[in-house]
Amino acid sequence: MGSVTQKLAHPLAGTYVGKGKLEEIKARRDDLDYDVVLVDDDVTPAQQRNLERALDVKVIDRTGLILDVFARRAATHEGRLQVELAQLEYRLPRLTGLWTHLSRQGVGGVGLRGPGETQLESDRRELGKRIVHIKRELGDVHTHRQHYRDRRRDVPIPVVALVGYTNAGKSTLLNALTGSTVMAEDKLFATLDPTTRRRAVPSGREVLFTDTVGFINNLPTLLIAAFRATLEEINEATVLMHVVDVTHPNAPEQMQTVNDVLEELGADDKPVVTALNKVDRLTPNGSGELSLDDLLARLGPAADLAVNPVPISARDGIGFDQLLAQVEVALEEDAGFVPVTLTAPFAQSELVDRFHRLGRVQETSFDESGTTLHGYLPAQELGRFAPYVARRTDDGSANGRVARDTSIVAPTTVAPD
């Protein structure tokens, strides 16, 4: 309907905006006939109450609006619990204003409280009980997720977490890469719960891709706390895929926001692949090809945040081969891949399957001794393949068998047979 802004050194304690600006907002109601005022910032309960009294309309601040959108999107039991917890903790300090019409003390003697205060204390007590109950349930969810992660570690498959600003196209990309059917719509926070799907990268190695909740600038602390179990998926990931809507006019600010949230979560030290999404919306240059330099130029100084950038279109499937290849490079760098040769007897075919899942196969051959694979494996996984695997030097020659030692984690080598 309309908007107003005011430059102040800091918000006024009582009404957030100045008296003159407040009168201006109130006067515009005659022309616009608005019935809600949104404040693009967090306001205190007192500020919200004073604004509603002065304007005689509903006032919603930034956190309240985001919580309302989250409440509409929550589809699973966990998602609804997380949103309800954030809503209750947001409303608890705002209860006082709901009962001002009952706040006078009752007569009858010292120490007797009026009906308003009794109602307020009762509501606070009930909200407190509900908050404790929800936290207990979310604690059970956290335990369940931890068991799931522990089982996942037993069969080590790398995890790539899709992170990015809300509505950047993460769910669409997950669906396109893995053939899943996660809800993907052009709206804020379409995905609240993490979804994990399996996909093989070009070498045949299997990778888990996890869709996560979208970020937003000035993400309320209440939401970070409530979605702790969900956001932990990011900390458990091997590689982060930062999905950027490169066509958005605020793409540089959005990238900085994602970077700041990752830093707050302690996940800013992980390998990153940047997917510059929605290139199908851009007009190609004169050569008929989309230049990566042109895309990075659109980001300005934020181009430095685009680590290992790959232009893609999640909708049209553009750039997927290059994106997956870049993911594989990041996985190998993180795992410390080493060149090896595996000779597995035909009776040990599960070793071949494990090699394909954990490593990268370059060449396969067969003879009477079994299956021989030349490729790369994570250094920390070599012990699982002893005594059938040998490291190779750069020229391809065998460098020695890997000896199994159950007392240590790091594999060791002995002289060649």
C-alpha cells in the first residue's frame, strides 16, 4: 500500500519512529485505508504496543512476519514444533499488552492481586509449560537425527548440503539432480525441513545431497535456536553447495548474508562450490555463450565470495555436469585422495562396490586373480581395503601394500612383497 522511512541515529525507545513521522503514518491511513503496519526491524513489546495505540491498527515487526510465513509453510511434525517454539518464545514477553484492560488491582487488602494479573501469570505459566514440552520433543528429534548420522558414518558417504538465500532455487536443484519431488515453489521459505537424496557423481561415487532451510538477512535468533536440529545438517556436511540467484538485484547482499550465517553456525571452514543459478533468465552475450566473467561482474565485490563458481540453471538442467565435477574435486580435496590400485578376488566383490562408493575409479581390468581397479581413495579409508590395495606413485607404479592395524586409524605401508 505504501512505505515510509526515517533516518535516525537509533530507534526511539517508546514509538520506534519520531513523533512527526508517526503523525505522517497516521495521516496516510485516510488515503490508503491500510489495516496493518509492518516494521522492517525487530521492535520491543512496548514499542509495538505504543504503535498500535497511536495508529489503531495491527503492528507486526520483522520477526513476527517471518514467523507467520514459517507457520504457513510448516508441513511436518518437526517443522510445526520448531515454528511453535519460536512463536511462543516471541510472544512470551508480549503477553503484558494483551491484558491491559484487566490490569488494575482488585480491592480488598494488601497482597491481593487483581484478575488481570492472575490471568497474565496463568498464561505465562501455561506458555512456559508448553515451551518446556516442545523443547523436550525437539530434543528427541535431535537424538533421532544423531542416531541417523551415526549410522551414516558407518557407511561413509559424503554429504553435500545445499545452502543459500531463501528462494534461490535449492529445492528445484535438488529435484533436478536427484529426481526427488521436494516442494519447490517461487515463494519464501518453501522448504523448512531438511531432505536428503542420493546421487552419483561422474566417477560413479555416491553422494548424499541435502536441501536445507533458506537463509534471510537479519535472521531472528529465535529461529536459529528453534531450527538447531535442522541447521546441524549443515555442520555435518562434507561440502557446501552455495546456491545463488545470480539474477536477483540484491544477489551480492544475499551472498554476504549466507556467508555471515554460515560463520555464525561455525560452518564457514568447509569446502564450498558456488552454483550461480537461474542463468536461463539472462540474455547471452554476443557469442551466444554465457560468460562466467560476466556473471561474476554482476556480483561486484561479492564475487570474491563465489568459491569454485559454476553457472547453472536448475530449471533447465544447464551446467550440471560441470557442477558435479566441481563437487567431486571439492570432495577429493577434503578427503585427501591418494592414487591406489585395488586387486579384489572375485569372492570379495563387495570391495569393488565399496571402492566405487567411496572413491573414484579410473580403470578396471579382470584376470584370473580377480578385479583390478586403478583410481583414488580417501587416505583415511585405506585400512578398510587392506591387504588388497596398494598406493601408486605419480607414474602409476605400486608403492606398497597397505597393512591393517586395528590399533590405529591412519593406514601404514610396508615394503612391497
